[in-house]
Amino acid sequence: PKEVFLTFDDGPSTNNTLKDLKILNDNNIKATFFEIGKNAEEHPDIVKQLNDSGMSIENHSYTHDYKMYNSVKECFDDFNKSRSIIEG
């Protein structure tokens, strides 16, 4: 059978994430949401709704500022900060 993997990046946001989630839930579709930690920190209720709906929530950095790649330590610090927020 054919499969499609649906992903959303750079959320969560009040503009799109809830609209997308409603469409997905109405059609019994699961997707992966790559979330930015600072956005997840601002909208924990949206992250919870994604989780409660059975969506996959993945880490897409905390800052989404690619200067974090100046060093391995900066990269992991940014990634781990986001992971901690998303897991919370």
C-alpha cells in the first residue's frame, strides 16, 4: 500500500496549528509536528492538544536561529532546551 507522511514545521502557532489539527482530527489523520521550543513554551495548551490527539510531536530547536550551529555545544544546548519544554 502507498503511504504519505505528513509533517508540519515551526509551530505551534495560534494562526495555523489549531486549524490544521481540526482538519486532521475531522478526517482521522495523524501527522508529525516539528515544534520550536520557544513557541511551545508560549503555547503549551496547543502542544497538549496535539499530544491528546495522538499526533507525533518532534523537536525543531528552541530558537530556530541557525547561529546555534556555531558550536556543537550551542547546538545541543538549544536542542535540549527545546526537548525539555516539549516533553514537559
